[in-house]
Amino acid sequence: MANDYTSSTDAFADISEGSYTTSDYPVMSDFVTFASRQIDAAFGRMAGFFYPTTDDVTYYYNGSGSATQYIDEFVSISSVAVAESGGLSSTDYTTWVEGTDYITYPYNASALGKPFTALGLVDYAGTKGAFYSGQKSVKVVGVAGYSASPPAIVAKATKIQAVQWFMKAKMGYQMVNSGGETASALNYALDDNVLTILKPIFLEFS
């Protein structure tokens, strides 16, 4: 199961009024989970993208045939192997050494809480000529996702959205519209202010 980007306890901490019982926490937890998954969907990414599990996955890529190989977002990379002479069997892949054969981009990803998105050949006394072209010729093993823990703006956006849905639920899924009339509030799309909070990350992906 994919991780949530905040908790019901943290979400309730953002509500300055009201008295909540133990029965309210599972409801808020459901809203937190749904908000987390709606944020994933808004970015077109896998469930738990901003807070992945620590399990390694194996992704394959067609080789670029050049000095740069673009990959999906990875929090960390355990190994890179390339089918240097073609072929798709496990014995066809040669494991490359980081720092000797390839480096990861961007350089300061971990320090900035950003994912790795590309590999590059070592161009000073490097031992490889290119990421050999061919179907599935590049194999990357690591933790796929954006960051090891949810970025602050993702956690905040999740809280805001979950609290909004929770408050609507407490009102019987009703709200007052601009004309002062009570109207249905059965809308589970991400709120505009939540999308605004997430805009800096959207700009990274544009």
C-alpha cells in the first residue's frame, strides 16, 4: 500500500476549533489517503510517488546511444547495468560502476530533496563510450519516486485538502454557495488553492 503524505493527527492539528472524537480519526485518515492519491494522479505519477517505500524496483530503458540517459525519477539508485552487445537475457547486462563509468544527474539531488532524473558518462578518463542503443539495453535498480519523505508543500497541500473534505463531511456534505444558499459539496477534485500550493513542483515537470 502506498504511503500517505501526512497523517490524520497532523491534519487535525491544523484545525483550530472543534472537538474531535476517536471515531473522527479514521474518517480523516481516509481523506488523507484519498488526497495523497489525488495529488499523485494530478502529476500523472505512481501511487506514493512523493513518499515511496524503500523497496528497490527494476526499470528498463531503450539506450540513448549517447552520453546522457534520461530515466524516471529515482530517490536512490542501487545499480546500473547495460547490455553492451545487445540481448535481453540477464547475462547480457554488464554492471557499470558509479563514478567510474557513469554519474547521476542532477548532481545535488539528494541534498536538495530532488530525484535523480538522468545518468551521464564519466567524461574524464571514463571507460564507456555511450549508453548503448537497443531495446531495454539499460537497466536501473533503485527506489523510484520523488523524495525519501514528502516535500513540505506536498504535505501541506494534502492536509489542506483532507481538512476541507472532512469539514464538508461534518456538514453533511453541504456548503453555502455565493448566493447564500445551501448547496451540495460532493466534489472530490483537488481544490484550486491546493493546486496553487503545488505549482512549484508542477513547474519542475513542465
